[in-house]
Amino acid sequence: MIVLRCTRKLLDRVGPPVADPPASTSRLGDWYAKPFSVAQRRYLLVISGPSRLPVLLPGRDAAGLAHRFAGALGDVLVLLGIPVDVVEREALASREVVIAATDSRSVLGSLNDFALLAQHRLRAEPEIDLAKLAVKLAGTPIIAGGFGFPYDVARRLLTWPSPPS
């Protein structure tokens, strides 16, 4: 089970948030989501709170985000070279979603930065595969939580022998 923490703008489309959500059971923790547009196309950007790993989805069906997220996450993890059993475990944990409001200004800052980078790339390459773009974004250095790259942090969290404390 994951907690999907949505911006106000996205909450209007996905439904009301749970006031006191339970803790996420996936290794990548809570996920944060926001919509953005490029020209006439809508997109959804979702990032993991602990790792800042991004996942991009088409935004035309924002209400279906909870149902589509696990597949999009699996696509990104496969491209990162994560072992198949680990991808399946994380995708399975991501199939049950609790909607909540955002609660971290730091993650919101990363979310906004990634949205700007994605907009720039999508203007230059409108037909780019969204999973491949997410992997490119995951190579962006992040200072929040200690300097690192989202793909490295995600790999470490996913392949840890037991869930990190």
C-alpha cells in the first residue's frame, strides 16, 4: 500500500484526501503527484518522497491515476535494471493506493523542479517515451536529504536486505 500525496490542483480531479493516512508499506515510501501541461498535452508527475524517483504518466485520466500508477512505476524500475522480483514486489505494493494531501515542502520543491525539467524535454521531444524520460530525470542530482541521484537512492532502498529504518 502506498500513500499518494497530491497537490490541491490534482486532488480536485482524483478525489478527497484521507485526513490521517497510514504509513506506506512500499520500500519507496509515500509518493507525491502533480499535474502539468505542455502545449495541449496533460501529464502527471509522481515522485517518491524518500528517493525522489520520478514517474511520468499521461494526464488525460487523472482520476485513474491510482489504477495506472503501478504499471508506470514498473516500467521505470525495469529500465533502471531493478531485478524482476523486486519490480513485481514494488508494483504489487503500489496497487493499493490511499489519497492524501501533500505534507512536505521539500518534496514539493523537487516535484516542481522535475516538472520544469520534464516540460523542457517534452517541448523538445514531444513523442519521447515517458518511462525513458523519467529515467533521464532520475539522473538529476538532488540535494534534499543528502546529495545523490534519485536512481541510486531508489536502487539502494529497493535492494536493501530488509526495509531500512
